[in-house]
Amino acid sequence: MARRITKEIKIGNKKIGNGNQIAIQSMLNIPAYDVEKNIEQAIELEKAGCDILRVAVPTLEDVRLIEAIKSKINIPLVADIHFDYRIALECIKSGVDKIRINPGNIGSKDKIQAVVNACNEKNIPIRIGVNSGSLEKDLLEKYKSPTAEALVQSALRHVKILEDENFYNIVISIKSSDVKTAVESYRLISSKCDYPLHLGITESGTYKMGMIKSSIGIGGLLLDGIGDTIRVSLTDNPVEEIKAGIDILSALGLRLDRPSLISCPTCGRTKIDLIKMASEVEERLSDVKIPIKVAVMGCVVNGPGEAKEADIGIAGGDNCAMIFKNGEVLRKVSSENAVDELFKEIERITKIETTS
């Protein structure tokens, strides 16, 4: 799919925009006072595949998190700051890779200039994060509710503050808990500027509903070619946000370092425990790091035929299963050993891929 071309922004050792790989983000959710637990979670998120990590820095004392976390991870760290420009300055001194702050909320022009000058000196970008829950009063009065037009006007207002200071190292996010509003907002702002966009549906809910809303909103925008970095916001362990982000990008063909699983919904022809089998295959595939397509099908009717595009797969039989590859049956195996036999073939494929 054709992607919207934006400015390229460097965040630590990552680049976003201008066609670079879409980066997956998450945010630490450990209380700021617990430095060691924040470090542990940061390491866990990096191992899960997080590309860019954000941490809330609510007070000057909490700035100590920046250096402590950065010394233990290899991915960029973003400081999330509200209102107090002094916290931003101290985070910059501590080596943070990006600042998330709205310039219109930090006070006088000299305070804005201080943050801009510090960011310019170290080539640190600023993410402007507009949220439907924190829209300016005059815009709420004008539009009566946090509409897409209101959110975009707010974002561009903050952008202008930075541009007036000759600062253009900017990333923008416009988040709403309403999927339709969020999508309309991102589409609108993508037509008005060429800054990289951070996609997300804010306050999307617990795992189930959050996944549905985020898949619709983020996925729909990515299909439009809009978006340079994403966060799947879930009321859950942040590791689940990373897994979800990887899955969304993989499903759209925008991340080619993970396998994809095809499995049928089962019917009266199914004579094996396909639900259990598919779940086991999915779990074991989490350790595979190449883009193979794996199928788990309930019967020979939906097996090699319907899933012939799969690189490898299982088709269930009567207390047995067929292992097939590229639509051709390789052999019959017992249903008890079917998953193990499948992964023997997957191991052969991965060895070929990694040595070629």
C-alpha cells in the first residue's frame, strides 16, 4: 500500500516518517517512585518488540527515571510531561530521546523558548499530543464537542507555537476514545501538514474492546497510508500492547518479521479438537521470527485446498491429521502428534530461511 510521505524524524536510534518502518510504542505503567520496577518493565517491553518507550515524569524528582531506564535499554525513551517546563529541561539534560509536551500548556513565551532551545541543541523531537478530553475551552465553545475539526485546530495551534520558534522537529498525535472521531481527525490533519503522525485510540478499554477499537481505527488509517508510529492503548499489561501492535502491522503486511496464522472457524465436519490445536500453534509460533504463513484447518475440505497459499499447515481428519505444504499433502499423522509434526516442518523451513 502507498504510504503518506512525511518529514523524517529521528528519535534516538530510530527514524520515523518518510517511509521508515512503522514503530510500535508503549508506555510504562509502574508508579514513578519505583525505579527498579520501571526498569524491569522497560526491559520486558524491549524484549517483547517495543520500538519506542514512553514514561510519565510527573515531578522533578521523577526525572531520575530517565537516566536509570536509559542505561538498561537500547530503544529510545520518551518523557511524558504536562505543564511544568522545568521537568522537560531536566529530562533533556538526562538524555531523553523525545519529549511529549503541548507547548500551549507550559506557560509564557520564555518557557517555550527554553524547551525549544534545549531540544534544538540536542536534536530532540517534541510530540504534540492532543486529546479529546483536554481540548481548549474556546474550541469546545466553538465546536460544541471535541469534533475532528476541533482536535485538528488544537493540534495545529500547538504546532504554530513551535514553528514560530523555528522548531520543526515535531510528531503529532490526535487521540480520541471515539474511533470515528479519531479516524476523521487523522485523515484531516494528514491533509494539512507533513509531520509524522503517532496513531492511537485513547482510553480504548480492556483487552477485548481495546483490541477491536484499535484494530479498526489504527488498521483503517494504515490502510489509507496514514501513520508512522502506533500505540495500542489497553487497560492491560503493556506487553499486550506490543503484541497487538505487531499483530496489526503483520496482518496488513507492514511488518514482515513474524508468522501469520490461518485457522478455520470449525463446523460439523470437524473431528479433532481444532480450537485447542490452533491455540497451541499460535502460542508456539510466538518464538518464530520469519514471515511464514501457517494454516490450522478442521478437515480436508478446508485444508490443502482453501489454505493452499499457506507455507505449511494441518488439516484435521477422523482422529488424525494431514500435514500439507503449499497445498500438497506431505503425510498423515495422529491427532495427538499433529502439532509436534507441524513444527518439525516449520523448523525445516526456518532453518532454510535463516541460512539462505
